[in-house]
Amino acid sequence: MKTADPELMRAINRLNVLDTVRRYGPIARVEISERTQLSTTTVSAITASLLDDGLILPRHEGDIRNEAARGRPRVMLELNPDAARVVGAKIAASRMVFVVTDFRGDVLSNLTLPIRIDRQPIGVIADLVEDGVRRCVVDAGLSLEDVDSVCLSLPGVIEHRTGHIRSSPIFRDVNVDFAAEMTARLNTSTIVESDAHAITLAHHWFGKARDLEDMVLISLEQTLGLGVLHGNQLFRGAGGLSHNLGDLVLGMGPLGIVRLSSQAGESEILGEQPAGGRFAEAIRLGRGMAHAQALIKAEDNALISAAIRAGEAVGVAVANIVTLFAPPRVILVGSSLALGEHFLASLRSAYALAIPPSLKGVAELVFDDSTDDFWAQGAAAVALYELYESPWNTTGPAL
């Protein structure tokens, strides 16, 4: 019988220990052993290596100056915040948000640029993104030479492994190699990720899924995205593909296939409004959903009907996803939540009707109005996780 590759197993164990320190630190070695199911000898060897590499730090509990205290002070381990610096960004049609974080994911600086960039030439978008990254890095008191990695999160279908953007409402073109473009400009390793995956990791690291190893996140923004976390890792498709939930087929209608985006996409919800006026300007500036909320409160019947229809479609989609994955928690985020109770009530009702009886009560639905900074912090977490798990990286980031 073929045995496991010992180098691979060592790398997996190292990642497991490092991630355990990240999630539960400060933490003692014996607790790491309990949580990872690794022997105390293995944990001691791995943590000694991580200490030598400067990725974790010891913290002594108790007062070593107290002569009355017996035995040695307990040594707890935690991440070394200075081990790496990364940049995370959320790139949306009407704004760009950047953060610089340390190795723990703590934000050192942030920057928001309210600039409409959708459908601009690639060179123009790259110029604006480059300027935003550089400004945010300077605001953190650093230079790009101090940054280990950059992660740019965008809506659309993205090939994480290659950095190719197959399609995105941000770009005019398809199959854009944006990672290579930005790596060359910044002279820093640059990752491209879907915004849904970024916010999924943000909630796993810092938000409403810190206590979970498995969960599902649904992003209701300009595009409809899906993030699936299994065993503390993001699930990606072939080539690291992200999931465009808007392409999910709900059934057949008089005009053919009915996809989720045709019922719950932002453009579908807002598209029934007049082409001109204040509302059209709000949509152009990326504030359409917030303005729609005010109109719904004023009992705009067309928008109320659109919100109910969208909620029903999303509720059915959530039930289908729970049927497939049976996660303990489904987190819903994004601008569509601004549609308010008409949207949320119809979503909950449709979900309750569509979920199989055998799965009722399995998944908790959580609605979260995450800030743009939090989405960008998730992109930074993607960059940090790449540093953690790189199979060739047995000595940590290049510091």
C-alpha cells in the first residue's frame, strides 16, 4: 500500500498547528495537541520550528518574579504580528476599499476610494488599483518592499490558481490575467479572488463563523456569489474557480431557463424603475439599494413586488444549497439586505417551504450587514492563508 508523502504530511501538520495558534491563541502546547489530534512530541517539534522562523511568539503566564509560585510559568503561544504584512482590497463597480494588515489580520491602515471604475479600460482600472494599494501601504507607515502579498477581490467568475478573471461586471473584456498585470506593476505577489470567497474567509477568521469549520456564505451584491467552507478550507471548483450563484437554474419558464440572477440580481430588482431622475443617479453611483430602501418605506409597489420576488428566489436557492451541503450556518451578506423586511420575510417563508423535512433546523440563517472594510479584510485573510499553506513554504514568509 502506498504511504503518504512525509514532506506533505509535515507541511499539513505545520499548517494545522499554525492555524490552531491563529484561531485559539494564546494557547498552550498541550491544548494544541488536543485540538489537532497530534502527539505532544510532534506539536513540540512544529512549534519549535515556528518559533525559530519567527511566525509565533511565546507568552509566559504567571509572575516569574514571585518566589512563592511553584514550578515554571506556563508558556502560551500566539502569532507574531510582525511576521508578515499583506494588502487586501475589495474592488467594486463604484468604489475600491483597501486595508493593510499584519500577520494576525489586524488592520494597520484602510482607504476607501469612491470611484466608478466598471467598464473602464483594463489599463485605467489597473492604474487606480495600483494607486490605491500604494497609498494604503504608505498610510500604514510601510513601503511595498515591506509587503509580502496583495489580494484583490472582485465580483465575477475567477480562476484563483491562475489569477484569470473569466468574467466580471468590472471589466469590459473576458479572461483577463489581472494577477499578472498587478504583480508586474507592484513587483509584489498579487492574488485575485472572488469577493464572495473573501467575505467568507473574513467571517471565518473574524466574524460570525469563527466557531465553525463548515459553513456557507451567500453574497447578494452586484453579482450573486457563493462561498463554501469545509474543514476550515474554502471549497473551489476546477482551477480554483469561484461560484457564480446567479447562474443557478431555478426552473423553466415561458421564455426558457429561469436563473437566480433573473429574479434576484441587483439589476433585475432595480431595473423596473424609470431610466432617469434621482433614483437612476443613485444606481449609477452604486447606491441604488440604499435608495430603494427609502422608496420601499414610502410604499413603492413596483419595488416591493421586486423585493418579494427576489426574496422568494433567494429562499429557494438557499434551501437547495442546504440540501446539498447541510451546513450548520448560512450567512447572507450584501447590498440586497437593504431591501428590508419585504425581502427578508419572503426569503424566510420560501426557505421554510422548500427545505426538506429531514433537514429542518439543521442550518441557522444569519443575516449580516458587513462593512466594505470587512470585505477587504477578508481579502487580506486570503493573502495570509496563502502564506500559511504554501506547500513549498516550510520556513514562513520571506521576511
